[in-house]
Amino acid sequence: CTMDRGKKITDARKKVDKSTLYSLKEAITKIKELKFAKFDETVEASMKLVHKSYQNVRGSVTLPGGTGKQVKVLVICKGDKQKEAREAGADHVGAEDVIEKIKEGWIDFQAVVATPDMMKEVGKLGPVLGKKGLMPKPKAGTVTEDVKGIVKELKGGRVEYKADKTGVVNLGVGKISFETAALVDNIKAFYNQIVKDKPSDAKGNYIRSLHISSTMGPGVKINHKGIEK
């Protein structure tokens, strides 16, 4: 019941010292210890950034430990590229046929890749794919001739991130059932990518804070200085 759940989260919160900055490993151990939900929760990392224009803070990162989620990938291409896409593990492959299906409302995929020669047609799907953030983009590496490389990345743990209006970047970095080492690797990869993608006009301490939590659990603050080592 909700009251019972409320009590559990209150008890869990009491066990986190708000004034302590935990090391990455300690923080993961803590959220695993405090787990009370009956399902395999997602581990969320929240990074607060200091920058005057948050809409410029976006990019993608490949989580080495995977995401724990199955991502269905659609590749829109022709000829030999279709074989290449299938061999790389794409879930759906096609050309004009899948474009028609999407126009009719089919949307059974979480990522879309297209070869440059198909973009004229794929562009017409803007109203559908754009709204869902699924439009292939050269900058994101999803408009490419290297179909094999991008499909492997998307299936393996590549995720996109962007800052919200308040400058917080939230990202699911795995499942609570993951080994601690895999979660450490994923959070490090996320942190390092944000540091690497730092806008050129961002000054000084760009990253203000980093918290992790499980879906139902309390947030634990991490001492993020020195994470990249």
C-alpha cells in the first residue's frame, strides 16, 4: 500500500547522510543496501550543470556495462546495406516499405538509423519521428554509411542525454541488479562524456553536483571530483 511504501522511502532516506559526499562505489553500495522495491529498478544519475544556455548541452554516451534495456533498432537503407544492418543485429530493416508503414502509424522501435541516400524520404517523416526524438541526425551518428558500427553501439548501450531547463541531466545508467563494477563504469562513462562535451563558453566548475538513486530509492550525493580517474 502507499502508506507502507511511504514509510519505506522515509526510512531509506534517514539512512543517507545528506552532509556526506560518498565515493562512487560507496554510493552504489548504499542504494543497493536501501533497495526495497520488488522490481529491478533503474539506477538514475542526475548531474546539475552550471551553464547559461542549457539547450546546448546534449550528446550521447555509450555505457560500457549496457543499459539493461532492449533497444529495438530500425535501419532505413537499400541494397547491400540491408544485409549489413541485419548482420549487425538491427530489429527492422527496410526502405520505402518501412517509410510507408511509419506514415500509417507503425512505431515499434526505439532508435532509427538511415543512410544518407535515404534522408530525402526519411525527412518527410519529421512530424512523426521528430516529435518522438527519433529523427536520424548526422551529428548523433544515426545518418551514416557505417550501418554496422552504429547498430552495434545502439544495441550495446548507447544513449542520448540532454539538460533540462534547470540544467539537470538525468540518465538511466543501468539496473540495480547490475554488478557494482558495471554501474561504476557506466557512471564514469557518463561523467567523462559530459566533461568532454563541455561547451566552450562554460567556465570553471561546470558540474555542480552528481546524485544517484534507484527508481524508488533516495538520492545519494557523490563526490564527483576525481571521478574520471
